[in-house]
Amino acid sequence: GAGVSQSPSNKVTEKGKDVELRCDPISGHTALYWYRQRLGQGLEFLIYFQGNSAPDKSGLPSDRFSAERTGESVSTLTIQRTQQEDSAVYLCASSLGFTSGIQYFGAGTRLSVL
Amino acid sequence: DAKTTQPPSMDCAEGRAANLPCNHSTISGNEYVYWYRQIHSQGPQYIIHGLKNNETNEMASLIITEDRKSSTLILPHATLRDTAVYYCIVRAGGVSNFGNEKLTFGTGTRLTIIP
């Protein structure tokens, strides 16, 4: 079946603009995760959803970052008033449930803030 | 904190076994060892995981020491497509404790397969 799908694959924006990144998880996966990966670095956890609720938002770097999930499916990560330090690859992953450590990752959205 | 220590880079000749070490000396009794890899410009890919017994699947083998303080991922016959960054991660299993659901990635080992 289809894997985790993210869109857009690339996004170039100007400093101060808002951006929305989308994630379509694998059908039936109740857990969904957002990570950020800066150039040459490891992945940083941002937020986790179980169903439509977000029990762990501890990784969101500032109040400019928010995320929602609807219908236990699609999730959107929104970054308001983007800054140059927001430039990174944003990765989404899904898993069957929160107890599973097997996460399936999308290819990511490469965000460039000019 | 990643709670694991890996060498930053390794080389392996094509066709040979690649042995990637990982130290996790502070691992708890309920924590599993997971291995993921990230090929350039792709998202991470799950490889294998284990608690205390050695595990094998179609991709790799995982050897965990008896004291569980270290493990080795073995790619038995490395190919050029195995060139990637390999991440060793410890994560609690079973019933969720708040904050334990995520994967905590360190800097991993950059494995280069040499033709």
C-alpha cells in the first residue's frame, strides 16, 4: 500500500510569511509524528498525535509552530512568520499505535526561508 | 539526550559484512534497541529492533550483549545501496509513559560502502 506522503516536497518562502506542510499517514495508523532535520544534523522531535489529540507537543520550538490532525488522518504543520532558522527538512512519520517503535517516514518537505 | 553512542563514520568493502556498534550503557529494563537508517535525501527507514535476544530479519541481524549495554547491527553482505547514516535508538516498549512515544535520534554512524 501507499506509504507516508508529504507535500509539498520543496517549499521556498520569504522571511515573515506563513507556511503549511501536509502529511498523509499510512491508512489505519493512529500515531503520527513530526520531526525536523537541519542540514547535516540528526532528527529533532516536534510533536506527536495519537488519533486527533496531541499528548506531546514538547518539541515545538516556539509558539510560531502549531500542528493539527483531523479525522485521524491528515496532519498539517503550520509555521507562522517564518525565520531563516526554520529552514530544514520537516519529516512526518506514522505508526500503528503509540506503543510501537516502528515508525514509517515520509520523504519530507524541504523548507527554505530566504 | 540520545542515550546511545555510535562512531561517527565507518567504511566497509562491498560484499563484506558491515558491523555497526552502539553503546547504550544506561538502557533500562523496559527499553528496546531500534536501528534505523537514512539514505541521502530520504526519510529514515526502520531496520530491526530487539529487547535482549538476538534478532534477524531480511535486512540485518542485531546482536545485543548479555548485559544489554551494547549492541551490533550486522549487514551480512553490504552493497553500495547500504551507504547511509545508521541510527541506534533506545525506546521504552509496552504501555506508554508520557514522552516515551517519540524516537530520539542521535548523530548516527555514516556508513560508506566501498566498491
